[in-house]
Amino acid sequence: MHDEELIGQVREIMADTFGIDERDLPQDPNQASFAGWTSVLNMVLLVALEERFVIRLSMDEMISMTSLERIVDVLRAKVAIGLPA
């Protein structure tokens, strides 16, 4: 899976989770700078990511996934094994 495709899918999931239009999502959203990213919605986001990509996240991975960049890094490592490029 190409990074652009992965980023697009994550942004779509984030927008759905946060209840906003994807165009209203910051370019590089993170928990510190995006008020809509609450701790409760973070858990919803993580479950949605697990379901979409058919993966299981470790507690350490979950704790580290506080930005779009970090989410993509974690997912890239997990989905690269099972999905074609």
C-alpha cells in the first residue's frame, strides 16, 4: 500500500470519528493541536483503525498514536506485511 493511499484512508477514518468533513481536518492533525481529538474519540479512532486494517494494536502502539504521522508510521509497519504495494 502506498503512503498516499494509507494517509487518505486514515484521514477518512479520522474525519468520520471526529464527526467533521475531511476538508476541515488539519493537514497534519495531532492531539495537542486539534481540539476535536479528545481522549474518548482517540479510543474510538483506534478501534476504527483496527477494524479497517484488520490489525491488533499493542498498548505501546496505542499510546504512541497521537498524530497522523505517528498513526501512519505504525500502520505502515503492520499492513505492509499483508497488503500489496
